[in-house]
Amino acid sequence: MNLTMSAAPSHTPVLQEETIEALAVQPGGRYIDCTLGIGGHAAAILEHSSPGGQLLGIDADPEAMKAARSRLEAYSGSTVLVNQNFINLKDICNKYHFFPVHGILFDLGLSSLQLNGNGRGFSFRHDSPLDMRLNPHQQVTAADIVNTLSETELARVIKTFGEESRSKRIAQYIVRQRPIKTTFELAEIVEQATGGRRGRIHPATRTFLALRIAVNQELENLRATLEQAVELLGLGGRLVVISYHSLEDRIVKQFTHQEASGDNPRLKLVNKKVITPSLAEIQFNPRSRSAKLRAVECITMPKEANSE
């Protein structure tokens, strides 16, 4: 079933209760949702921070932003919603004088709006153009990568970002059958290259993941933005990140453990063991099965957000 704008408010975000607890949401608090999506986590944060809570919501996807504005309309006086990539986090906070804050959230998964066939090719469950841009104003599409990179470079992208062991063979099959225009075409080619579906996971899953990461520069942006986020936290403020694949989680784990160690740590770990969904949540929402939540708390006084 495709997700419509009217259906968006019924969506329950991944690890919702665990997220509110990890952020230590309090009445009157000031929070940033760096991956607003259709507003599920933001609505829960605003509910638990009432009265007086404030939220800055950021998302690169204009369609998701439209759905979030509708969902959060009742909190319009307490929200600032910005259609930008979170790589601009510090500049956005400076513009709106939104710092220091009590908590910052990153939920790095795609929204249901994106996964349920919005015509931009995020999923091979729907036949769409090979786009995969979170923001349609970005220049490079998945089709550009698939149809213009050399076989060697394409294999590197699929291997590096998708952790796909069969990347060379997949790249070889792709190059042979170019140009490729749609998600169904690409998924079929990957199936041919890998010998078809054998397990629970579709053989094109890792290739699609790799292309999405490459198109949106997701790993580079995450690394850069985590540093910005820490500088925006007030003393005792929490940073919470939900990731869905090993490359993201590795970046988050390395960053948080580094900042929580040494002679002058800026952070302390809130949960030493990663938090994962319950069996009940996975049964209710199978997409949550790979989610991992990590949380840290700021233990130093914040700098000015516009300082260098």
C-alpha cells in the first residue's frame, strides 16, 4: 500500500520509546531532529517536551517536509522546519539562534514515504526512474552513476558502500546492458549477475544501498555533522543516532567512543551496549530489524555555535 500524505500521521517511527528515553526529553526542552522525515519522532518529542518544548526539524526531502508540516501543524508555534541537508546543521542553528540544545536526533533510515514508491527509485519494489536523490535539486542521480562510471569504479562503489562481495560481477553485467533507466531493470540485472534470489534478502539490496549512499554522500555528511552536533549540545545534552547498516553504525560508534575517551572527553556513553528493537517491534515493523541506537551525553560546557 502506498503511503499518502493523509496516511503519514499514523506511521510509528522506529524505536520511538527508546529514543525519547535516550534523549531524556523534558518539558520546556529544546531539540533538533536532523532527519525529520514525515515527523514521527518529532511529534513524540514535542508531546513529551510540552509545555514549552521547542523543536528544529531538518530534512533534505521536500516531499517528506510537506508531510511533516501537515503532521506537526498542531505544534506550529513550537517548531522551525527547514528543508535542507543536515550537513548545514551549524549554519541553520546560527540562522535561527537555536543553540545550545537539550538533545539532537539522527534517524538515518529512509522514511515510509520514500520506501513506498514516490517515483524516485529508492526501492526496487516499485518501477521508477533511477534517481535516488533525497533532494531533487542535487545534480547526480543513480542513473548517472550506473550509466557513466567505468566498470572498475562502479564495482568499487558497490563494494565500498554496499559491502557487496559480488560487486565485480554485478558491475560487469551492468556495463554490458547499459543504458539502464529504471529500478526494475537494474534489479533484474543484479539478479542475473548473482544467480537469482536464494535467501530472505533480495540480491539487489546491497547494490541499491550503495547507489543511494553514493548519490547523497551520506557517509561523508554523517561524519561531518556529528562534530557539528556535539558543539551545539548544552551541558547534559544528549546526542542520539539510529543507524541501519554497518557502515553508518561504525562511523557513529568510532566517533562517540573517541569523544568519550582520552584525557579530556567531551561526551559520556549513555548506553554502553547498542539498543536494538524488541521482537514485538520487529514483528510489527520488519524494516526496524537492522536498527541500532547509540546515545551519548555532553559533559563539557558548549562553545558558541558560530565560533571556529
